[in-house]
Amino acid sequence: MALLFNNTGESLALAIMVNKTAAANLTYHLYSNDKTPSETDVLTDYTEASAAGYSAITTTGASWDTTSVSGSASYAQQTFTFTTDETVYGYFVKKGTTMLFSERFSGAPFSIPTSGGTVAVTPKITAD
């Protein structure tokens, strides 16, 4: 599935683009409920993964690459680590306490075994 900005995220992204709201680092979170993103989503529609070893990942603005591909912003692959089992369906992204966008993994769900494991995400945003 493609990355999807929810309605609140669209408004916030536009406010950042026109300098009405300050930009900030984005935080990536994995979610564990069987959710397919939609434009009307709110943050409470997602259950964040919570298994041992897991933590959200914050990306920094200076590390995004916006020069190599026209119309895209990309970031180095990020790896979420678990030390026990968890089932994840995708990720959602926040600026502060506001959700911007989400994406369900192709082939979801992913089941992390009892012994733990990793989930890798390569952040990329493309403007169409």
C-alpha cells in the first residue's frame, strides 16, 4: 500500500510548506492493529507496537536527501528492534503529537518471533 496523508496531516504539511507552522523532526512508529490507512484516520485509530526492545525512531531534518531524485525526499533505512514477539501491520508518522501519514506494509502482517527480530523501514516521500 502507498503512504497516505490523513486529513490532519495534509493540513499540517501545507502549514509547514507556507511557513505558518515550524518544521520539526518526524517520529516513525510501528502499529500492531489490523488497520488499513484512510484519510479520515486519527492517531487513536492506531495501536503502537509495545513489545520489549521496541521504540519509535526520530528522523532529523538535515539527514533527509532531497537532491538526488526530483520530487522525492528519502532517508536512510531505519531498523526497529524487538526482543520478543509482536505482530505489526505498518507504520505511522508524527510531528510532535500530530499524525501526518501512515502506511500499511505490503504483505502485512509481519510476525516477529518470540526470540525477537527486526523490521526495517526506508522512509521516502514522493510528490505526484
